[in-house]
Amino acid sequence: MLESTFIHCQGIGGKTEQRLWAAGARSWTDYIEQVEALRLSAIQRARLDSTVAESLRRLAARDFAWFAQALPQREHWRTYPVFRDRIAYVDIETNGGMMPSDLTLVGTYDGVEMRQFVRGVNLADFPQAIRDKALIVTFFGTGFDLPFLRRAYNMEFPQLHIDLCFLLKRLGFGGGLKQVERAFGIGRSEETDGLS
């Protein structure tokens, strides 16, 4: 998916990207091979040539931070196949307050191991644990989890970020996490069903 992306090039939007795909440029390699046959303005071609060449270099280097800056955030989902081996699903819990001191737990899951960073135990270890991750996945993390973590740890997140809340809304699944889970037929355990 990432190598089929052209919208990170200045001046290229969704319609132009689809036009490129329809003309046979379904990947960066296709673009390079077919560039002479593509109907592009001189400015579009110059920008695409530069961006595609840089994208290939950055992909070879697995430079997730470059793609995090280059791609619109709502399109970070396209990077999943490339960076899923360095993923962190992240969720936080607080005591209900909005101050950094109100953070009680950060949970992460990398597809294999779940880790919990708990206040009074190991909460200070979270920044080191997330540092080597390339892709963060949250549910409404754009609006809550990541801003809260930035304040609590005085840190930035250079990683790519997929916010499932907004991605699922684009696909027609609205509501909170529990409502989305029900729409997908995902059930909760007896112990957690109905908890807010």
C-alpha cells in the first residue's frame, strides 16, 4: 500500500493519484518505468520524480519518521504492511483528571507481547519502551491518548500514527470503541462487559 501512494507529493491529491493508478502507475516502480507515457504537467512530473526517488530511498532505510511527516496523518494506515513489525497498539487510563499526574496506566501491545506501565510501579519506563516503535495504533489517540502522553512525559512521538476511531468512521463505523466492537461481532468477557 505504501509503495502505491502518491498523495505525499506536493500538489497530488486523491483524484490525481487515482488517475496515475488508472494509467498503470500503481506503484513507485511503475511510475519510474512509465513516466514518459503519463499525462502530467512539467511541474507535476518534477515534483513526482523527486518525491518518488526520495520515497524509495527512505523506504530502503525504513525511515518511518520521514513518512510520518510526508504523509497526511489520515493516510498513515497505508504504512501498516511495511512497519507492522515495529508496531505498538497504545491505550491509556487516568483517574479521571486531565493533569499529567492523573495518568495511572499505559498499555501497549506489539502483536505478541502486552505490557502495562503502572503508576507507582514502572510508569516511567514507557518512553524507553515506545522509542523503537515505528507505528502507533490507537482508538481516539489523536484526541486523547497522545496529547495526554505528550504532556505527561514532555515528549514527542515521531512515529506514524493510525487512529482507528477516525479510520473506521471513514469506513462507516461510528461511535465509541464498544459500539464498533459490537458492529464487528467482538464480544467482551463477562468480567468486563458493560464497564465504562
